Amino acid sequence: MCIGERRWDEDKLKILFTPHMVFAITTISLDITDCEDKLIWEEERNDIYTVCLGYNFMMKNMLGGHRFEDVGDWNSLWKARVPPNIINFI
């Protein structure tokens, strides 16, 4: 995208992508408002994403909005103070 011009920089796109991909990208309309992009997580009041919230959101959607209950002390698991490389295995 050409900064400040609200249009695609087709010369850069042609360097980076195939003609088919350039065409697909340029069919995407660009936002005409002049506001800064911001990543938010709409499922939480403070707009901050956590793995726990993502898991709960996924489970709620997988079960069609029904309340889900897992046996175990999940709150302690989410609050465990372990190195990041270990938490992936829990």
C-alpha cells in the first residue's frame, strides 16, 4: 500500500507476487477512513487476548453456545508459573 495515498503499490506487489495474486490483492478495497489500525479481542471488555479466553471462545463455539464444563482445576493450570516453552506441553 502506498502510505498516505490509500492505494496499492502495484510495482511492489508485482515484485513480490504472481500476476494472479497481484490481481487478487488489488481487488481488495482499502479503508477510506483515516484512522490507525488496532488489534483488539472483542470477546473481552479490555480488548486483550489471552490463551485462556481464546480456549473458552473456541469451546463455546464448538459446542454451539452450550455451557461447557471440564473436570479438573483449570484455573490453577492457567495461572501456573512455568517457562513459556513448557506451558505448550501442559
